Amino acid sequence: MTQTLEAPKTKIPPSTHPLAEIIYRLEAGGTMLPDTPENLMQIIGLYKAYAVPMDFYWRDLLYIAEQVFLNPLPWSKYFISDEYLDRENKYSGDNADLRIWRGCGDAHPELREFMAQGELKKNLPNILHHLWHDRINMEFAEECMRSMLWHRDMYKPWNQFDGFLDTDEYKQNCDRVIKAYFKGNPAMLGLYKLFPDMFYEQCRQMSYYSNLGLFWEVMAPVFFEMSDLYDEGKMTSVPAAMDFLVNGIFAIAGRPIYHHVYIKGECFEIIPKSKGFTWLYEAALPYVEAVFYRTAPFRGTKSYNAQAGQVPDSQPDFHYGVLYADKFPVGTAGIPPTFLAQDMLHFLPDYLVEYYKQHCRGEGDTIVQLAVSFQRSMYCVTSAVIQALRAALLYPLDDEDPEHLMANRQFFEAQMDRFLRPEARIRDIQSQEYR
Amino acid sequence: MSHPLIQSIWLLPIYTLIGAALSVIWFPGITRRTGPRPAGYINALMSFLAFAHASAALFYAWDNPAVDFTVPWLQVANLDLSIPFHIDPIALTACTVITGLNFLAQVFAIGYLELDWGWARFFSLLAFFEAGMNFLVLNDSLFFGYIALELLTLGTYLLLGLWFNQSLVITGARDAFLTKRVGDLFLLMGVVALLPIAGTWNYTELAIWAETANVDPKVMTLLGLALLAGPMGKCAQFPLHLWLDEAMEGPVPGTILRNSLVVQVGAWVLVKLQPVLALSPTVLNFAIFIGALTAVGGSLIAIAQIDIKRTLSYPTSVLMGCVFIAVGTGNIQAALLLSVSHALGMALMVMSSSAVVWNSVTQDVTQLGGLFSRRPISALSYAVGALGVVAMPPFGGFWAMLQLVEGLRITHPWLAVLVIAVNAMLAFGFTRVFCQVFLGQTTKFTERSPEVHYWMILPMMVVMGLVIHLPLVLSAADVLPNWVEISKDNAVILAWSTLSGIGLAAVIYLSPTISKPVKLPSQSLQDLFAYDFYTPQLYRNTIIGFVAISSKLLSSFDRIGIDGVGNFFGFATLFSGQSLKYSTSGQSQFYMLTIVLGLVGIGLWLCYPLLNVG
Amino acid sequence: MILSALILVPLLGSLIVGFYPGVMSPALSRLVTIGFASISLLLTIAIGVMFDLSHIGLQMQDFLPWLPDLGLNYSLAIDGLSFPLVALTNLLTVLLAFNSSVGLKPGEDLKRPRLFYSLLLLVNSGVIGAFLAQNLMLFFLFYEIELIPFYLLIVIWGSEKREYAATKFLIYTALSGILILAAFLAMNWLTGAASFEYGAIDTTDLSRNTQLVLLALLLVGFGIKTPLVPLHSWLPDAYVESSAPVSIMLGGILSKLGTYGIIRFAVGLFPETWVSVAPLMATIAAITVIYGSFCAIAQTDIKRMVAYSSIGHMGYVILGTAALTPLSMVGVISQMVAHGLILALLFYLIGMIESKVGTRELELLSGLLNPIRGLPMISALLILGAMASAGIPGMVGFVAEFMVFQGSFSAFPIQTLVAIVGTALTAVYFVILLNRTCFGKLDTKGAYYAPVARWEYMPAFILTIVILFLGIQPSWLVRWSQVTSDAIAFVM
Amino acid sequence: MPNIVEIAVSDDRFSTLVTAVQVAGLVEALQSPGPFTVFAPLNSAFEKLPPGTITSLVQNPPQLGRILTYHVVSGKYTKADLEKLSELTSLEGTTIRLNFKKNEVKNATAVLTDIEATNGIIHVIDNVILMGP
């Protein structure tokens, strides 16, 4: 590890945890990622590159959840309507309900430009860009959504969204919406009569589309603002970046998570805001768990053969998220995050393009280099989540009470236990040479 | 004069090869800034084009005599290697099925592999595969058949190796390649040996030759066995079945083709060679024996599998075993019917089970369950596929099995019984999987399992329609057994065997009183089935062990023995670079000078007698 | 005169590059070498165009009396046996001149480039001379001339054990030369021929035992070069310890001299006696095939693996020669070309891997097919080359092997079947090689390989195209040699 | 004796809490007979939260309500009762960790305990407590 932190001179004994040095750094208000200008540049650059496609992801996810809904042949689900492109972000832009972050509320200019021109740099009809695979890849965003849907009981009982989808109340809401949606379509209504569960299950999936869309609607402006602050020279260290995220998490924690469907302009509430589902408990925490930690084993690296036993028997044992993933095979068959990496490739800030040119294969393997940087940046986000949870549930870092400090220590140690698996990349990211 | 569409039928492999070649553009090493999906669209389009051509040609060729033509390839010494094409309705039907299923598999792949970055490689290999199969079916020569089979072997290796970062994929690809290669190798021996005896490789001419051939039975037996080995490998018959199981590591759309079509090309060659094989009763009996062994063994193994893809790979071997029995006993019609009904039914079952795996993550049937209400389309597809394969009236499999049993009843009654028993076991096995996956209690893995998106559902529904309508199509084509002539008893017994298999499985796997997972009285027996009669270990301890040990021994012999003898005589150590050591400070010119001096020396030495004389 | 030009052009080039008094930059010497090699290649193409396909026997003779009293004349000619080999040699020379730094470790430059290029051209000139020489002594002269440049090539540009390998190579080859010389001299004296001219020697009057002894001398002599088991032990060391371009020259060019010698001199001059030893030779061939393949399976160094595979593949050539049917002889000539092309491709690619990854050990290699961080194109071509070598249809190896098998089966069925088993073993070690090298995951700790530049692919691309083209359109492979091989087979 | 809401309204140190309860529409509930035990955060507790937190919650009453109900427990627990307990189930549905020997409610400290009301009891805490383990 590049920076060796001395065990802080505090009232509690040194940690015996294998990742003690990182725990000390967290206790000192730092992140899992060493605080170097190079790391800061990489993570901020990646936030920017991530934010642009994310601006599309959340719009399209909400478009699918609210407009496309149960269309059995949703061939146009990635062709987002102008209405959703112009839709104001709830928390940034001039018309925001609550303006927390600067920036525009409608689609980011770089996103609009890319949607119009693509990498081909030609103003072709959308469908041609789509067919040429010159587009934002929604597939991985949907995979993240499926991951949140599929993994059960995450952060139970504080996350009530997951359980709500099994209640009769939810099914009654669905029933109402399904009947309205397929009004005048006897075939689908007949099918619904025959197999209601099939339709409820689709609705649950749609609710998660909405959930993830609402989650990312918040993250996109956060990342944009961080990039702007960095460009303005106002964000100068990795812990500062993390603190910004922690504040963002708190500021937005109470944002409602809901699922509305618009049928011929009329709004139907499948999950009303009045259920009290919040951004933090029903979206952010399950998202981090599902996407950063768990997801599903990649076909390209793990065998699904039941006898080989490479797929764990229980969901909490899944550990294939961004914090564990091997980034070197990105770009290879069977590695889904390649889709995200490719999306970010289009929007790298110039300083990162230059930076990658100087290392490894330069432009030849930018996609892998950026995937590694992305991994670093997500370690920073996870650090923010850990520190936010610590702040919310435990004690200040400068608490005087040794028992409180010990509780903090145990919390950090428990978090670090998750990175004791050999697959965890936490040790790799300590070194700048890992790229 | 035949129709231009038939004349140009040789284009079928070319279409997809063009697609395969174009795919290279989207290899991620080449196209970096945009994604690889156009490769998939192009190949699917090419497949569809081939399908359209094949089906249109079939329309014109129906009820017409076969069209033969040759394309020159290589003429060397006394060997004429022109490619003979033999276009008859059967070949065109086969092409239509191949191209059609390929197209559907590619559409399925667009959905199934939507998160995969390896589209270019995957689709180009799929297209390569399709080209190989079309070429095999259209040409009329054992030699070119061999070439096609070899290309398919290579294709299997590469297609299986799509996810080459994954360790089991690598061993699977290796085993598939080597096992199939062993089959191909014997086939090559047969091909080489057949020519001097028969004087031709053309199936049609071989059939004519076989009618009057008078050959040494011993030679014919050896030859026949060698020729049989190729189809054995391709059809995944014992003991060359291992690859199909390991091939399950590969991507699903490839599995659809492998389980339904690729195994059939082995059957195709087998059927074509039947007249030659029939020259030796031993060979036919061997074929029957292997088929019967695979059918019984495979169905037992299938029942003990917990991996959903493997519960489908062994039944494939089983049905191919039935085809071997059919060909061995001369029931060609039954063999073809079995092939068709199996191809469609199996494709449907693979699609359905893969759709389940796609978003339920596990392939372990014991971890699945209770999906019927959420995923009725997948469930019904699986059920229809299974019914289309086993003998369940009125589906296709029933007529195929009936034809087979009818053919066996008089001549080989015990084989007829065996086929009926195998059918019951198949029905049992499929029902077991159906109960475990779609019925019963949900698990954590299946609590959130929505039906998949339309790219997968649509091809599934099309194939489901095909399976359901297969009997009508067959009856329209007049290839179904005549209901008036057949024994009603057989039909009843067959249907009864299926129903009893289904019923028994349903009772066992739906009854809450029987504890799951179901255990056989003997754990070792259960393991024997679960681990494929320990065939991998058997290989490891026999052939692989032999090759490994002999290569090690020979290599040490080479190092110590032969090399040692050479060194012992001391020439190497004598000089060991001392006297001829080059001077490190020397310039190039110096070396050239040495060489020139050397040459002068040799010249002088040569001229020495001359100088003497002078 | 065009044949003399084939020898003189590279010789001239060699002298210019080697003796040019002033300073010659590596880049310039490379350019000069490419220039001369390309002229040779163009001349070869011209010969191919002028070549009379229906002419039985030798054509385009060049004759100059030299030392008539010694029976030594400058006598060149070409036929369907030598033309494909000449073409192969000149093609490989151009490709090697194009990228001679293949196989060098990252950051390393080619040592003594001028000497290297000079020797490369010299080797080319010598080998071409040997293929064209129609005088036994002239052939021998060329054959021996090879020895010194190759010794230097191994000993200067080789790896750690290069001196051992070079000395071993020198001694074995010298021994081979002595035996061949003895046979040639004895032939001349015993038959009382007026000269060492190929056409002037007629051994039919010699007693059977004498013929056997002479034939045996030739077989051992050329057998070392080919090599045949058990005379092969110089080969793995020489191939492996040499740098990649030298290995390609050794395997792709030099080893063909052995089989060429056997066909031209052993079979050509002792046709009847050859037939009587043919069963033995076929058996040795089958043993060579199996032996080479088994040894290859046990190797952990991929270059050594390919070196042993080369031994196995030369077995097919001897098998076909033993069978001596028109088909098998076409197969033999095709196999020599196919082997040269495929071996050159494999050695080239392995050299590239060594350059970029820094190792050839199977245990250390992994995941090179990775399209972003691996060596995807090299791996793809390696798969293709390995499959070509394993005899997968669609590539030149299959056509050649198949003709050998089909042609030899009627004469030596058992040996042929054994040789076919050898192709299965070939598949085994190539699958091991590919699985370990191309497949698998890149190691996160060390996989920071330099990319391969476009021009570095070029030689491999050209070889691949030739391999594929001749595999799909084999008529172009067999057309030159068909009449000649008919004639060779006809002598029995 | 005043009820819980009346006590809160009468004390300036709870003005933020009172506003929040009003926005979340929980006034009626807290005036019902109960009884309840309320862990009432001081104004200073709300100020400790990062900027924006309260604003965004105020815009979303149901969500605010959920946080507030986490501070309310059904039943009347005095300090003496609480010392015997290690956790309680809040009205929100999830549990509250207690260490009342040190006057600790989760990561907050009870600065004033056992304020009796007609429909329950109030303990004043110095931090807003949040749901979580």
C-alpha cells in the first residue's frame, strides 16, 4: 500500500483486522481509496463519464416504467420520447422541486449531442444509430434493475419496498392498472385472467424500473456537480469528494420512491408516494448491495453448471459486483459491465483521455483502464455510503467516548470483512500501478 | 431443367459465410468505438435469406426428382475431388429445418446474449456452423461430408470457447474437440480405406455399389466400424457422449443448435452410409448395441442430473441412440422422423429452460421451483417440447416412436420393448424436471422471476407452434405411418408408457410426503448416475492417462536416451563452443571473411586431386 | 540464366550488406535485404509463369563446365519438385527480412543487424542453390555452405544454451555432410560415371548390396537433416535455442533439404532398392509421426512443442515417399510446402508472443485472446495455424496430409493408419497449447503487454492468407508438381 | 396534564420537531390516547443533520412521517423501564437499539428523561435517530 497510516493515537487498541490500514484511514475520515491527486482525477473523471449515460438511463428507466409498461413487444423502449428527454430533474435545474445541485434539469448537452450524432458523427435517424450499436446501452442498466429485483431481503426490514410487492394491496393496484392498460385488448385481458401472476411479476419488474430510475435521477446531477467543482478547482481531495457524496446522500435520503404509470395521459399509482418509501432505504442501500456487492456471476468467468457449484446456494453469498469484478476481461464475451464501460468511453473528460493515452496501450485499451478507474470511483462511493451509515447510525469520528469509538471500529471492521474475499479488489486499488 | 433456385442452392452455405466474414469488422479488437451488435443482425439476416432460399427451393423441388451437379475442386493424380451436390426434397427439407432453426436460434440469441460483448465472434461462428451443416446435407460425398464434420468439430471448439475466461469452458471446449476428433479420426480412416474398395465416395454410387459388392467380411467389419465412429462422436453415443454434456458450458443459442441439429448431422451421415454399413451384420449389430446402450444409460443418467441443461443433453444422446437402433435395424423412415421430432422438441425445451435460467440465475433444478404461475409461457413451451419428443399422441415424437416400434416388433421384439422402456424413462425424466422447475414451492431463486423479453419469447412461441403442428405437416407430406396398417396395440402401449412415466414422476415429485431431493436406496448408485457412470474418470484413467504417461515416458527417453547417446559420443561437449566461439568484438565483415575463407578452403580441397594431377 | 539469378541475386545482396565498407544503418540494411529478397521472389514468380506444366523432367537448365576433370559442373535446373520449395524459400526470406526482430524481448533491438541480414541472404542463396543444383558435387557444395551461416545464426542470436545447440547442430550436420559426400563419391567411382551430373549417374548396374549401402548412407545423411527419429536430437535444441527468425529458417527452409535430398537422390538414383527398403522407411515414418507427437504433448515450452510437432509432420513426407504413388508424391511435395508455411507461421506467432509477453512457458501464459489487453490477432492466427497443423480442412495442411494418406494407404495400410492416429495426437497437443495460451483469464498482476503493431502482423497475415488460399483452392498447390510426381512415381 | 403535542408545542426547543410533526400530519395521531413513548429530538439535533436533509423531507410528508414515527414507541416506558431493555419496536416498524444505562438511544443521548404527558411519556434526545441496524 502506498500510504502507510500509523495506528492513530486514540483511546482504543490497534485493530487486528487484515485491512487495518484502511480501517484507520476510514476512522480518520478518509476513504478506502488512497488520497492522491491521480486517484482524485480518475474518480472525478469517471463520475463525469458515468453521469452522462446515467442521465439517459434514469430517463429511459422511468419512460419504460411509466409509459411503455407492460407492452408485450416493447421494440421502442429504448427510443425515449422527447417529453422524457426534456423532463426536468427534480433536484437540479431551474425548475427543480428542490434545487440542491446546479446544472440543467433536462438532458445533458453532451448526451443530446451523442444521441444525435453518435460515434459515427453523423446526423442519422435514431434507428440507424441504434442498429449500428452506436448508442447508450440500456441493457446493463436493466441488468442492474434485475439484480435489485431478484435479490431478496436486502437490508430487511428497513427496506420495505421488496416486501410490499408481495402484498395484496400491491396486487390490487396492479390489477387496476393492468385492466386499464389492456382495455380493449381481449387477448391480453384473457391471458391476464388465465395467468394473473405472470402479469403481477411483470409489474414488479416495472416497479423496479421506476425504483432504479428514481435512484439514478439523483445520482446523475450529483456526479455532474462533482465534476464541475473539480474543474473549478473546488474539489481537491478524495475525502472531500466523499464528503460531498455523504452530504448528498443525507440531503436526498427522504426522496420518495414510487411507481406511477401513465395510460393515455392518466396517472395510475401502483406504488403511491404515500407509502413512505424513501430514496435511502428503498433504493440506495438495496442498490449498493445488489449492484456493488452481489449482482450475478458473469457467464464469461463463472460456470453455471450446477454440479460445479460455482454459483452460490444463497443470495447473500453472491459477490460479483463492481467491488469484486476482475476488470481485465472487460471487452470480452460474457462480461456484462462492458456495456457500461463502453457507454462511459464516449464521455471521458479530456484530461482522462490524455491520462489513459500515457499508460498501458493508450487508446487501445482505454476501455479497460477506465473500467479500473470506475472501480476506484465506486470504492469511493461505497466509502461514502459506509461513512454515511456510520454518521446516521453510529457516532462522530471525533467522539470522546472510547466505547463509541469501538462501536465505530466494529462497524468499519464488519464492512471490511466483506472485502476479505480474495476476489475483492480493495488491495489492488491501493496501488496506482493497477490500471 | 430444374428451377434456378435449386440450381443455385450451393449458395446456402455461402450466405452465412458472408455473414461470418462480415462479422469480423465488429470484433472488439477492431471496432472499438461502437458495439458489436450489427454483426448479430447481419448474420440473422443472412440466415433468414438462406432460410427463404431453402424453403422456396423446397417448394419447387417437391415431388420432383433429385437434381445432381458437381462443382470442381481438386483434380490430382488419379483422384477426382469434385464436389457432388445431390438436391432432393429430403436434403432441402433438412436445409429448411437447419436454416430455420438457425434463424430462430439467432433471434433467441439477440435476446439471450443481450449483455454479451462477444456477438461478433459468436454470430460468425454460428454462421460458420450453419454453413457447415448446410454443406454436409447438400453434398453427396462421404469425403466432403468428412470435411464438413471436421469443420463442425472446429466450430464446436471455438463456439464453446466463446467465454474463454471461464475455466470449465476451456476444459469443455477441449473435451468436445478431442472427443469429436477421435470420432472424425476413425471416420477419416474409413474414408481413406473405403476408396480403394468401393472406388467412390458418392453416397448414391456407394448405395449402388453396396448392392452387388463382394468384399471380405472382416475388412468390411473394420471399415464399417471406422465409418460408424464419426456419427458416434457427432451423435454423442457412448462412450463418445461426454462432449455434449460438457458443451453445456457454452452459450445457450449454440446449445439449441447442438442439441437439436448438430447431433442430427451425425445421424444424417449414418443414414447415408447405411447401405455400406449393412454390408457387415456385425457393424449393424454394433450400431444397435451402442444405440441401445446409450438409450438406456443416457436416460438413467438424465434422471439423476440436477443441472437443467444437462437434463437435456443426456436425452439428446438417448434419442440419437434410438436413431442408431433405427438405422441399425434398417428403419430409415423412423430414424428421419425421430430426427425431425427431436430437433424441434429439443430446441423448444432448451429455449424454455434457458429462458428460466436467464433471470433466475441458477441452473440447479433443486433450487428452482414454482415458476408455472409466473412464467406460463416458458412452462408450456417446456411441456409441449417434452411432449413433442416423447411418444405422446398426437405429437410428432409419438409417430416416430410408433414407426420405430412397429418396425422392430417382428424382427427385434426385445429392442421394441427397450424403446418403450426408454420412452417411459424419458417421459419420467422430463416430467421430473418440469415438476421441479415449474411446480412445487418457490425458492429464493425463483421468487422474483418475470417472463423474459420478446426476443426470447417470440422464437420460443414459433417453435412451439411448429412442434404442435408437426404431425399435420408430416401427415401432409405423407410420411406418417399409416394408421390403418399399424398395430393399435403398439400405439396403446407406447402412449401408456409415456403416461406412466409422467404419472410416476408427478406422483414422486409433487407429493409432499416424499422428501426432496429424491434419494436412491444406494448413494453410490445415485452417484454413478449423477456423475455420468464416471465416464470422465474412466477417460482420465484410460486414454488420457495412457497418452499422458506415454508422452512423459517418450519425452524423458528422448531427453535422456537419444539425446544422451548423442552427447555421450561427446561431439557436443568436445567443442561446446570453445574452439568455435565467436569473437564478441568482431564486425560483420569479419564473419563474412571467415565464411569466404571457409568456402575457399572447401574449393581448394575439392580441387586437390586436380592440382595433384596437374 | 534466370536460375543462376536466383542464386546470384541474394548472394550479391549478402555481399553488399556484409562487405559494404561504410556505415550502414540497420534500417537501410533491412531495406536492402528486403529489396534483394523481393527481387528473388519476383524472379520466382516469373519462373512460375514460365514454368511448363506439362513438361516431364527438368527445365530451364543452366550449364557451365567448371572442373570437368573432377566431374564438377555448374549445372542448374528446376522441376516440379524443386519449384514449390524454391518458392517457399523465397517467400519466407522476404517475410523474415521484413521483420527480423520477431521473438526479441520487449525493448530489445536486433543484434548485429548487418551480419544477420547478410547471413539471411546467404542462407537463401545456398538453399536455392541446393534445390537447383543438378550436379551432385554442386549440390553438396551448397548443402555444406549452409552449415557455417546457420552455425553463426544460432550461436550469435540464440538464447542461453545457444552454444550447446549450435555445436550440436554443427556436428550432426557435418556428419550428415560426410555421409552424403561419401555416398556421392562412391557412386561416381563405382559406376564409373564421367561426371557428377545427376543425369549421368546410373546405379542400375551396381550390385544390390552396394546399392543398399549407398542408399543407407544417403538415408542417414539426409535423415539427420529431415530429421527422422532417432536422428533428430539436434533439432529441438537448435529450433528452441535459436531466435525466432532462425527457427523459421531452420524449420521452414533447411529441413526441406533433407526430404528433398531423399526424394531427389535416394529415390531418384536408387528407385528399385528404394522400393525394397520402402516398408522399413514407412515404418520409420510412422514411428517418427507418433514419436514426435507424443514428445510434443509432454512439452511445457510452446516452441519446443512446435519443434517436436515438426518432427512428426516430416514423418508424413517420408511415409508418402515410401509409398511412391502418384498421389502420395503430390501429397509429399504439398506437405513439404504446407509444413514450411505452417511451421513458419507458428514460429512467427510464438516469437511475437515471446516478444510481448516475455515467456513461452505454458504454465505462465494465459488469456491472450482477450481482445483489449491480450494479443487477440496473434491468438486468432495462432488458433488458425495450430488448426492448420492439426489437419483441419480448409487449410493447406489437410489437403497435403490427405493426399499422403490416401496415396499411401494402398501401399502401406498399417503405417498409414498409424500416421492418421498421429493427426489425433497433433490435435491433442495443439488443443493443450491453445487452451493454455489463448484461452483463460489474463493475470491481473502482470498482464500489461505491449500492443502488436500493424506491420508486425504482416508476415503472419501473408502466411495465413497463403495457407487458407492453398487450402481452399489446392489446385494451385498441386499444379506445379503433378507431372513431376507422376514421373517420380512412374520410375518404379 | 398536557398531552405529548401540547408539551412539545409549549417548548421552544422542540419547534422544529413540532413543525415536522405538523407537516407529516401526525398531530392527530400523537394526540390520541396512546399511550406512547416519544424520543423527541431537540432543535439542535435537527441542525446537526447535513444541509438539505430537512428541506427535502419537508417536501415529502409521508417520508418525513416515517422518520418521525421511528421516534415513537407504542406503550409507556419510563427511564427505569428502558434501562431493562436493549431494544424496542418503533411505530415505523423497525427496532430501536437502546442502552439506557448510559441514557443512550441508538446514537443519541437522552438529555432529559421521563417528561410525563397524558397520553405517554417523552424523553428528549440530542440527535435525530435513523432507521438501521
